Amino acid sequence: MSHYVELSNLTKIYDTPKGPAVIVRDFNLTIAKGEFVTLIGHSGCGKSTVLSMLAGLNPISGGGIVLAGRELVGPGPDRGMVFQSPSLLPWLTAYENVMLGVDQVFYTADPEERRDIAEYYLTVVGLGDAMHKKPGELSQGMRQRVGIARAFALKPKMLLLDEPFGMLDSLTRYELQAVLLELWRKNQMTALMVTHDVDEALYLSDRVVCMTNGPEAEVGEIVSVHFPRPRDRKAVMEHPDYYPLRERLIEFLEVHAHRGLSRGEAGGPPGHPGNGSPRPSPKAELLLNPA
Amino acid sequence: MKDSKFKKLDWLILPILGVGAVLILWQVVSASVSKELPNPGKTWAASKAYVVEPFAKRGEMDQGILRFTWYSLVLVAKGYALALLIGTPLGFCLGLSKTFAKTFDPIIQILRPVSPLAWLPLGLVLFLGAGKQASELGALFTIAVCAMWPTVLNTAVGVRAVPQDYLNVARVLKLSRTKTLFKVLIPATLPYMFTGFRLSLGIAWLVIVAAEMLTGRPGVGGFLWQEYNALVYEHIILCIITIGIVGFVLDRLMSVIERRFKTA
Ligand SMILES: Nc1ncnc2c1ncn2[C@@H]1O[C@H](COP(=O)(O)OP(=O)(O)OP(=O)(O)O)[C@@H](O)[C@H]1O
Ligand SMILES: [Mg+2]
């Protein structure tokens, strides 16, 4: 099952007044079952576009997506989504927001079972006491917890996260990263997450996919992160490979920020002063095994 | 010190001063420009019986002012309910379907500015076959057809303004059409709908007076018109004040309800 999710030659073209704009071209990626993959890249390169095509909320212009052996058509509850703003319905309580989906997906279960599912996930994310409050009465971080609970409660085949912690303060962010990681591990979920935060990417994921700059963005480089699981933030940060990996990701982003070159030359970052190790070729996977 | 004391009582003193000024102006006008206009004192003297015994019934067209008001309110309630019943679904259709909106928008824009005075005769003709009921049905028709537009338009705007995020929730969960309507669209549109409801009620109250005048039904408007014909001008003023106060109270009530839905 190493091809649980398969994005092949995924392409997005928007029709703009100035003619067609190719945002993403020939995006290829496979994700194994239970893998946690993060997507990084510059603002506006098309990360959200890729994710929303996976979600089925944005029509695909070319290529295809296969999830668990089936071609994806349109949106569905088999993909749980957590976005930067959790898009809860403000007239429903946290519990009711979760229940809306639970009722829909587990309509064959009896009411107590459904209630238990919603309550369980809300409690796990730390909202045991606040589940009957409306989003307006919850803090930004608590709302995001509801979003996470809602996504997991539906037992989706895969999880799509678009900068879920982008609007939170760092303390809350750390807390929720841990909550997410724990839930992901227990549920053996397959996840694809967009983030701007390199440390977050390294703490959470098995692989980090770096996207080249748009227009016509594609997969630039894939970096494997082999820190042992279950992960502990401190242990991860103290790992000897942490800084080289971090350096590498940041460098990728920097190179692409200052790149005035055509996309054909993307990838191979130039040698970095003070770092003697040879650079791998573009799109090659960097495997760093922890000692 | 003195200043701040005045400031605290602003809300009471200033309106009283305003009313006083208008009363004086009224007195002056009735004494100089228009001798036929009854002055405030005469108006009160002639109206006292209707105000002190607001629910008295001395005859078909001689009843306490609140009794008349009640008749008018009952008719307004019926016509208003009709307006909402027709207007809300119409607004939803306009908001949801571009084709529907394109088809009916021109007609709506043309019908909307038509005065109740123009609709009423048509209403009476429409229900000519109903015999004694004709005047009531005609009045209801007029209220509904005049009062529904703010509801229609605000609902349509509200439906179009439902955030894509909320609709995506429905799409991702694959909610059925009915569930999407009741769980997402209606709650999201509610604040807009209530703005429409409030404006519609104001119009319904405007229309009722005109409808009663033309049909001679008992009510504040009917009473006003009858007293005009009977040359009891004091009662015209009494009716105007009553209509104004009732309209104001209705608007306040609706905005309280509206605000409750806005914060939700
Ligand atoms: N409806 C649209 N029509 C035309 N262009 C669009 C449309 N939606 C998005 N784009 C363009 O697609 C590009 C990618 O947008 P996207 O939101 O995927 O970027 P992103 O990588 O998620 O950025 P960020 O990191 O800031 O969230 C942007 O340049 C944007 O201008
Ligand atoms: Mg984005």
C-alpha cells in the first residue's frame, strides 16, 4: 500500500481576463497509507490550490487524483479538512458542528453511539468543558480544536490541513501540533498538510514536499524526515540531523525566493558557505537516518 | 457641575423640549395660518373619550382608539404573514438561481414602486366574487403585495452573501438539498431576512391605513377617513398620532428581535 494517494500530472489552469493562467503544472506525488506529508513553498505558489483540488472543492484542469484505489470526483466526507480558519457554522455549538458531520457519515449508528463519537473527539482535543459553546464564545485556538475534532470524528481516509495553525500564537500552536500528532498516530491517518513553518514541518511529517515557485509550480524537492516516532519535540530538535534538515528546507525556500530564473533551473540549490556537504540533485530524495 | 447634571437628563429633557416646540408651532399655525386646524387643547378635549376609554365600543365607527388599533393590527398581521410567506421563498429562489433572478428581476423592479393606492382597486376587483369578504381580501392582497419587497430583496441578498466556507461544509458532508437549506442556508441568511421582515412590517403598517380609508373598514385608517368626512378634524390628529406611535413601537419590537438574530 505505498500508493494510497496518487496525484499524477495534476494541473490547474485558471481562466483570467489576461488569458489562461497555469498555476500548477504536472504535479506528481504519491503518499503511502498512514504517512504524514507536508507541503511547503512560497506564498502564492499554489499549495492551497493543490489541497483544494484534493478536497474536491476546486475543479481539476488536468491529470488526476486516486485515493485508496479510486479516482476522486468532487468533494466528500472521506477527506477531513482543517483550514486556517476552521469554517465552523457560528449558529451551532462546537458539539453540534461535529454532530452535523457525524450524523451524516454514521447515519446507520444509533444516536448514543454518534453522541459518543462527537464527545470523544471533542474531549480528546481538550474541549470537554466547552463543547456546548458556540464558536463566537471560543478562542481562535479552541475553534481550531473543534475543526480538528470534526475532521477526525468522521474517520476520513485522509486528512487535508491548510496552515491549520497559521493564525495561532506559538504556545497554542505547539500544543495543537502535539494534539494533532497524537490523534494522527492513534488513528493511523494519512495526512497532507500545508505549512509555512519549517519547524512544524520537521516535527510532524515523514516527508516534506517543497514546491517550486509559481506560475506553473511543481514538486521541487522531497525531503524525508526519519525522526523516530512517537515524537517528542525536544528530542526532535536535539537530534543531530535536525539542523541540517532545517537548513536545507530554508535554503530551498530562500533560493526560490531570490530566483530570477526560469522554472527549468529550479531545484539544484547552490553550495552553501560553511556547509561542505554535497547537494543532491533536484527532486532526489534526501534520506537522513537518525542514529 | 451643573453641566454634567443636565447631560445625565438629556435623554428626558431634550425630547420634552422638542415636543413642546412642536406643540407651540401647532398652536401658532392653528391660530394664524389655518383657522380650521384644531389647536392642541381642542384636540385633546375632543379625543379624551377615545383615549381614556380606549376599548369602548359605542358603535361600528365610534370606538376607543385602541380598539380601532386592534382591528388594524389584526388585519396587518394577516397581510404581513402573507407577505412573509410569499416573500421569503421568492427571495430564496432569487438568491439561489441566477436564471430565476434574471427572469423575474425586471418584473420585480417594475412592480416594487407601485403605490398601495394603485394596488387596492385591483385587489377589490380580484376578489369581487367573494361578496362581503371582498374588502378584507382586497386589503390583505394589497398589504402582501406592497409589503413583501423588502423581505424578497433582503433575503435574496442574504442568500447570495452566504460565505463559501459554509457552503463547502455542506458540500464536503454531502448534505441533501433540504438539509443544506435548513442547516446552512436559512440560519446563515436569518440576519438579512430579519432586516427585510422589519422593513416589511413598516410598509404593511403604512398600507393598512390607506387600505382602510378606501374600503371604509373599521380601524384607525377607516376612523380617520370617516371623521374627515364628518368634519371632526380633531380626530384626524388623534389618528395620526396613534398611527405614528404604533408604527414606532412595531419597529422597535422588530429591531429587538432582529438584533437577537444578528448576534447569533
Ligand atoms: N480563482 C482564481 N483565479 C485566478 N487565479 C487564482 C484564483 N485562485 C487563486 N489564484 C492564483 O493561484 C495562485 C496560487 O494560489 P494559492 O492560494 O494556491 O497559493 P498558496 O501557495 O496557498 O499561497 P499561501 O501560502 O499564501 O496560502 C496565486 O497566485 C493566486 O493568485
Ligand atoms: Mg494557501
